[in-house]
Amino acid sequence: MTDFLVRRFVKDYENTQDVGVRTRYGELSGMVGICCNLLLFVVKMATGLMANSISVMADAFNNLSDAASSIVSIVGVKMAEKPADEEHPFGHGRIEYIAAFIVAFLVIQVGFSLFKTSIGKIREPEAMTFHWISVGILFLSVGVKLWLGMFNRRLGKRIDSKVMMATAADSLGDVAATSATILSILVYGFLNLNVDGIVGLAVSVVVMIAGINIAKDTLAPLIGEAIDPEVYRQITEFVESYDGILGSHDLIVHNYGPGRSMASIHAEVPNNVDVEISHEIIDQIERDAARKLNIFLVIHLDPVEMNNEKMESYRQSAKEALAEVDSRLSLHDFRMVDGMEHVNLIFDLVVPADYTPQMKSKVKEQVETEIRRRVPTAACVITVENSYCGKGAE
């Protein structure tokens, strides 16, 4: 079904890096969500009124909020499609995250409203009416929501959309909530025990948690988050695959919306190669990154001394010292200033993002000690800096 809908309604659906194609995916997700959730709202509301069940009606209003969320999502992806202009040179892609945050707020608000209503039902329980048709309808709802969750997950993975992945998580949360509602009806039908208010309370908590999780997922790229390890590896391996590039470091990626990224990286080149040749290679990599990775990449050229065996020996000793202290440590911009009685080893030490200032100070001392154990005449000049990459690629 998912592939049929994509082929039917998304023109050029395989070109997922294109902004217009991403927008059509978003519109398809939103329209399917609106249709499914409005249908579920009508059916559940009728069922809840028939059974006099607050948990069923709570679940119905949760579906109504999901339909409203889909409308906001469609508006958001349409506004995010706007091209760059004089005031927004990197486009309007982050509007999609803002729209998702509004969706999260709506979900939390609905959950809180249901929470208050459920508290009232616990204090003053009302008689319920058991109908097998109610149970059957709710089971059908579980099936629809399960499919909707998988639908959004597949689309989200296809275009790498956090918003769709969050919507998928919300749908799967609804599956759990509706399942709890079914449980309350069955308990009443077989045991004549009214746990409607308690289950409604549980449903409201699930709804609010789903809203909070969506907010967290969408606020992260707005605030600025660490580079995804897979993106880190993709960009560094791409840059280092070119002849004339010895290595890379200091990769920073700025997210301006799904499929809109700007990055900067330092590329190491041999110092015995003409700078114009190295610059031409750098220019080629930047052009290829825009075309193949859809990333606006800015590369800083770092010359590396190639014909100094003594310095290379010291560099290797420093790397061994880092591995001894913490395998996640790395270094770059290694230089040597040789003296009569000692040698200055100057380099930048990259530590994982979770290192505290106290840990940085301690690891600097440990690295210096390990280097001097290998090179007794060494005097280290170390600049400690954090990695911009998330966990998994240090």
C-alpha cells in the first residue's frame, strides 16, 4: 500500500534529495494522516458515547488532535519549501521543525486535558455499557494506527525526516493507548469492574509523553545538535577518498532543515605539493559534495610536512600515547620545534563531547606524561578541543 501511494502521488519519488520531492512526501504523509485520524475520531466518538466510556472518548480526541497535527505538518512542509531569499540565504527549511514543535504542543495539550477529565472520572465514576461492537471497532483502530505508524516510518526513513519518524512514534504510542482502552472495556464486560477513569489517566500520560518526545526530537536540530556518526563518516570518507588528501579533521555541520546542510572541514594536504594544485583539488571536492551529497561544503586547507622522519616518529609516539590514555582521543595540526635540549611538540587534542573541563585538564596531563615516557626530551604544547560528532564516531 505504501509503495502504491508513493508511486501514485509523489512525482519523481526516487529523487529524495530534491526539496520539491521531499515536500510531496510530506504532503502525502499529512493527507493520509488527516483521512485516517478523522475517520477514527468519528468512529471512536460514536463508540464512546454509546458505551459512555471516557477512555474511548479520550482516545477519540487524541485522534482529532493527530488530524490537526497533520494539517500543521502540511502547512509546515509547504512553507519550508520556500527557496532562499535575501533575508534567509539558507532557505526556510527549519520551518518544518517549528511546525513539528507546534504539533508536539497540541499533543501535550490534548493529553493534559484528558488527564484532568480522567481525574474527575476516578473521583466520580459513571456507569458504562459493554458492547462487543465497541471492542471490534477499537481493534480496527489499533490496526489502522499500526499501519499508519509503519507508513510514516517508511516515508521518514526514505527521506531521512525526523518529523515523520516522530509522527510514526506518536502513532505507535496511540496503538498502546487504544490497547489500554480495549482492556478497560473488557475488564468492565467480564468482571463488572469500572477502571475507565484509571485507564483514561494512563492514556493521557501516554499522549503527553508522545508530545514531549516529539518536542525533544524537533528542538534538537533547532538548538544545534552533534553530528550524526553516519553523516560524520560519510563526509570524512568522501573528502579523504580524493588523491592528494592525507586526512581530515574539525568537521562541523549546520542543519538548515531536512536536506539542507552546510559543513566546514579541514583537509590535510602534503606541504611539498604546489598550493595551486591542492587548491584545485579542494575546489573539486566542494563542487562534488554539493552535487553528490547535497551539502554546501567549505574546506580549509592544512599543509602537512612529509619529509621529516624525526617529526613523523614523534607524531607516532604521540598517537600511541593517546591510545594508551583513551582510544577515543585523536590529534591534528601536529608540529615540531626542535631545540638544543628539548623538542616542542605542538598539536590539537580532540576529546569526546562528553568530556567535562575537569576531564580535559586531567587527560591533558595524562597525555603529556605518556608522551614524555616515550620521548623524554619532549615539551608538549597541547590545545584541547571537543569533538562535534555524536557518540559512535570518536
